[in-house]
Amino acid sequence: MEQILIWAIFGYALIVGLGGVFGYMKAKSAKSLVSGLISGLILLFSWFLAIKTPTVGLGIATLMAAVLLVVFITRFARTRKFMPAGMMMLLNLVAMLAFLVGWLNLV
């Protein structure tokens, strides 16, 4: 289970980073590009750490997913549009819960 979660961090990092790129391409939002790439890089760093020290990597990934969850809840409340805010809100909720459960099992 631990290895699945570690690789889930990698996939999640790619989705978040590519989401920022697509946000920039579709809406010309430099803010989406920068925040998506920075978040993706932080998640890639947490994936790298999780390979060596799973508790640290999963902890950082959980925290990052929680931060992104708050961002997308706020964005969804403002826009009331499922795409992309609602979808990302759900993705971040699932990721945060999965990483949190994995982290709690290791601690």
C-alpha cells in the first residue's frame, strides 16, 4: 500500500503541474501557471523524499493537498463552476485523505 501511495504522489504532481499549464493555455492565467508549476514541483520533491523516507514525503504531500483543497474550495465557492474548480476540489480532497491515511499508518 505504501508503494502505491508513493507513486500516487508522482501522478498527483503531474496532474497538478499540467493543470497549471492547461489553465494558462486556456485562460491565459499566469497565476495558474505559476501556482500549478510550483505546487507540482513541491509534490515532486515530496515524492522523491517519500522514496527514502515515506513519513516525510507523505506528510508534505498531505499538507500540499490540504492547501490546494482550500484554494479550490474558495475558487469553487466564487465561480460555482465544476470545471475546473469543482473537479480539482474533489481530486485534492481524495488525494489529501489518501495521503493522510497512509501517513497515519506509518506514524
